[in-house]
Amino acid sequence: MPITRMISIATFLFAIALHPTAAAIGADMQMHRAVYELSLGRSQPVSDIAGIEGRMVVEWRGGAECGGYTSMQRVVTHVTGGDEASVSNDVRLSTWEAADGGDFRFTRTEYVNGQLIETESGFVRRDAAKEKTTIEREGEAPIEMSGDVLFPIAHSLALMAAARAGKQIFSAPLFDGTEKTENPTNAFIGKALAAPRETVEAAVVSGEGARLGDMKAWPVRLSYFDGDNLEGLPDFEMGYLLFPNGVSAALVLDYLDVEMIGRLTELHYFKPGSC
């Protein structure tokens, strides 16, 4: 099971004009670092996976005063097969997203059993006048995407705007640097509820920020599709609890034949405007 889908549970800014509540939501967002302990949820026999253990670390910094937002994500997993053979996978993704949603940069590297097997970086520029977005990778021909594609921070901010407005479904194309081009996405958003006690009390929290136990969270099920195919099964799905300050907890990462559970164990809040 290749861990190529680095989940962009990130949050923030682009669609202010499309979503009137975006500015208010953006003001409530909390820059933070979150650590999730990963384990095997379920496994279909066809996957031949007997166990998974690992960790995912996600960090967001920046703001409008910084000119944009940075995200650093790392997923390290140790996967054991049915024949007791094992493989270690280490995927790292760093991105920068302009505060106005115009530009996006990304670098992704992947190691298997300590050996570098892939690295790539790219630059994405939005041309609003021509209603298109272009990806440029070194040594490759540029790839054009639709002009309404969202980057991770903008996508999550727009999703939160939909949740605040009481909408149950949010759909938008997303490019996060993990795939060759954009992915259509569908999100199903539940009614905000108090998070389970074991969820909000599991993490060691540091820095100044809101207590998760004082907030309600939206249950979200986010589906990623391959290309323009919205009729068949999604390529990947993620379930999580989304808090109003942008923190996510109780992750369920569903690769169809394998499901991973992500438990929030550490949460550090950064000061606003920390670039």
C-alpha cells in the first residue's frame, strides 16, 4: 500500500469572494503542529497487510502578514505483510500557498526502508484572466488545470465556510502536490457535536490556544476521485472531526482495501503571525 496521499488537513485562504464567511473563519484559524499516532483499522484479504504502525506530523505556519502559508507534513509507517515481511515508508511534503491563492509551491520526497526512491518539486501559478492554472515541474511539460482548482489551505477554508453555513455537501477540485494533477473532491459534513471525551483528552497540548473540549466539531467524510470520475468509487477517503479553529482529530484514512486510524496525541499552538 503506497502512502502517496499525504492528507492535506490544512486550512485557510483563497475564496473570500466566493465564500462571504471566509474572512471571519480565517480570523479564527489557529496555526499549529499536530501529531497523530497511526495504526491499522481494517484490512481486506486482498491487501495482504497484517499490521501498520506509524506517525503523521502536520505543521502550519504563516498568515496574510507573512504573504502566505507554509505546511510541512511527514508520514512514517511500518507495514507488516501476511508473510511477516515488513517495509518502512517515509513520505515528506512541504508546501507554500500564497495568501491570495495565486501561487503554490510543493516538494515531496519518499523513502522506502531508508532509501530515497522519489523526489519531486513544482510550482503552480493561477491565471485568473485566462481562467486556468498551470503546474510546472522540472524536466516535464507544463500541465494545465481548471481555473477554479483550490490549493489545500483554500480548500479547507472553503469547506469550513460551507460547514458554518450549515451545508451538508461541499465539492471542489483540489491540488495538493501529491498527485500529477487535480482531484475532484466531495465532502459530507455532519452537524457540529461535542467531540468524544477520549478524543479531546488524548493529546498533550502546549502553547496558547483554544481548548478542544470547549468546542464542538463537525464530522467530515472527504472523498478524493481520480480525474473527472465522480460516478465510481473514490480513490481515497478520509473521515475526521474538524474543530472551528482548524484542528482535526479522530482520523480515519481509507485506502479502500486498507484503513488506517490516526489518533491525535500532541498539539502545539503557534503564536498568530508566526512565519
